[in-house]
Amino acid sequence: MIKIEPKRKSIKTEIRVNGDKSISHRVAIFSAMSKGISEIENFSSARDCYSTIKCLSALGIEIKIEKTIKIKGAGIRGFKEPIDILDAENSGTTIRLLSGLLAGQPFFSVLTGDNSLRRRPMDRIIVPLSLMGAEFWARENNKFPPIAIKGRYPLKPIDYKLPIASAQVKSALIIAGLLAEGESKITEPLPSRDHTERLLPAFGVRLIKSENTVIVYGNQELEGQRVYVPGDFSSASFFITAGLIVPDSEILIKDVGLNPGRIGLLNVIKRMGGEIEVYHKEDILNEPVGDVLVKSSQLKGTVVSKEEIPILIDEVPLIAVLGAYAEGETVVKGAEELRVKESDRIRAIVTEFKKLGVNIEEFPDGFIVSGPSIPNGGIVESYNDHRIAMALAIAGLSARDSIYINNEECVSISFPDFWDIMSKL
């Protein structure tokens, strides 16, 4: 259990956050698929990303972890059949993206994860990858991990429309498309994160993106690269929120990834009257990078629509925090996907906020916060979900009394340095 004491003084500071988790997963996988050696600087310290590294090592990839990560790629067909089960631990990105890779490898493999991951739906990747020719066996009629895969090479190309917008599912199919013969088309109902589409061309891959459709051409070889991973915007979002709700504060966050598919929270903050400035400094591997300056603000409620959810899915718990400190109603709609994350995040945030006296109501696809409704002190649960734990910690910075969070160590899944930065604030 950790104690969060309300800040009685302003926060004036400059910080950096860990390397982007989504980018780190992808550059590790793309480096393994490449010919030659890739060197990755500022690789994420998140435990999830090291789940990907361990799985790639088990597939025969030579990886050296020093100040940088050096990966000797095997090409798209050079992976080896693992002698043991591949453990993705808590990482949905690991299990889904590697399923796309393993679907196109001519051997047998098994992927599993922890208790939380084994409750997350995998039929959304199993169905399209099966259409491409791979064979799958999974729990409850091919819905939940563990997943056994008998891959084939080459896969059959696919023209597939995703039922829901999902960067993980889209990326798994793009990777599988590289292992197919001919042209594959993947279409989303709404735009989601596009790190895969941005990063693959930097590794020498030809693909086309037109509105919500990605066209990928099979049998392409990737080339090893030197990579710098920018700061993780989702990690930065916690301290952006802190800067907004702690009175008379100003926080500068340096070298943050500013991918348009990741910064939907900034639009919400601006609608709420938040004082925030973004400085785009450069592009690295087709990813915009810059600094974010945030100042304490008088916030007002807003409505977050279903169309916005895919580009701020990880930040929805923070919108509840902002709503508690804002004037009027803050409404989130169309976020039912949050019910199948590491926890049921809608239920978790509503339940714990109610314990703290916040005026919040749960809906099947979201919630409504009537503010200002400043959290009281109390004991709350993290549900072993890193984003719930961190959101509750930020909410406690301007609470009426101390908040105690159980199982706070789960934050290492995505942001091991979180508590260190919090202590320095």
C-alpha cells in the first residue's frame, strides 16, 4: 500500500518520462524481422516491453541489453520454433502482435499470459489470422489465451474490415500481411494509433494508408535501423493532469511523442479550458516529438464521444480525474472497450471514485462525473491495473485528505519510474 498526500504547495518542475511503450514493442519486433543489426535507444523500461524481448529471444533472436538494446534480426523467415511456451505476462500488445508474426512462421508455438491477460479476448485476431491460413486453438471456443498456433508460410492475403478500431489487431494483421503472398487490405471503422504504419516505412517497408485502410504488400524484407524512442505520451498524461489540477503549478515534459493518434487527450483538455502548450521539435522515424508545457487551470466539463475513444483509450481514467476537478458534467461515451483491458476500467474507476466521495455514475459504455467533486481521503484498490493505480495517485494530489492505494507495484507494467517522479514532485 502507498500513501498519497495532497500537495499543499504548487508544482514547478521539468521532467522526462520513460520511452514510448507502444513504439518500443513495435521496434523490437520489426528489428527482429529485419536483416542486420538494429540499435534501440531509450527503449521503454515497462515490464510489458521486456515480455516482448523475452519472447523474441525464445524465438531464436539474438538480443543484447546494455545502455541500448541491440537486436540481430533474422529476417521475416528466420525465427525458430520455441522449445517452451511463450509468456506475454500482462502484455496484450505482445500476445497480439506476436500472434500476427507467428501465424506466418511454419512451426508450432503457444502463447499465454497472466491471469488478467488470459481473460482478454483474442478471437478478434484469431478469426482474421485463421482466414489467412494459420491454425489456432484457444480456450472457450478460440476466444481466450493460452493460444496454440500452427503457422504457415506464405499466408494468404486478406481484405478485412475490423469490427472495432484496435491498433493491436490492425498491427497483428499488418505484420501477417508481410508474411503473405500479394496484397492485404485492413480497414478500421475509426482511426486508431498508427505507430505500425509510421514505423514500418522507416524499416524499408512499402505500404499505403488511405483514410482508414492500410494496404500492405507481402514478402518484403526489413532493414535494421538505429532507433531513438521518444517519451511515452500516455505516461506524460498523468503529469499533464497533475499540472492542471494542483493549484499554481507549471510542469514542462520534455521529448514526448506527439503522434496524432495518441494525443486525443490534448483536445479534451483544451475543450475543458486547460492551459497547455505543445512544441513540435522534430520527427524521428516518422514520429513527431516535442515538449509539453501545462499550467494549473480552471476546468469545465465536456463530452467525450465514441469517435474520440480510439485515440485516447488509455487516458480515459484521467478524464474522470479531470471531471472531478471541473465545473459541470464530464461525460464519456462509447468506451465499452475499457471493460476488457487489464481490469474493467469503467467499473474500477467508478467504484473507487465513489469510495472517495466523487459524484460519478456508471453507464454500460462510460460514465458521467458531476463536478467539482473533490475526492476525499480513503483506501482504494488498483485492481492490479497500472493505469487505475496511477490515475488514483494523481487524483490524490489535490484531494481533501490522504489516499492509500493497494497493490501499487502494478505500475511497473507500463511506467516503473512513476513513483520516483511522484516523490520528486
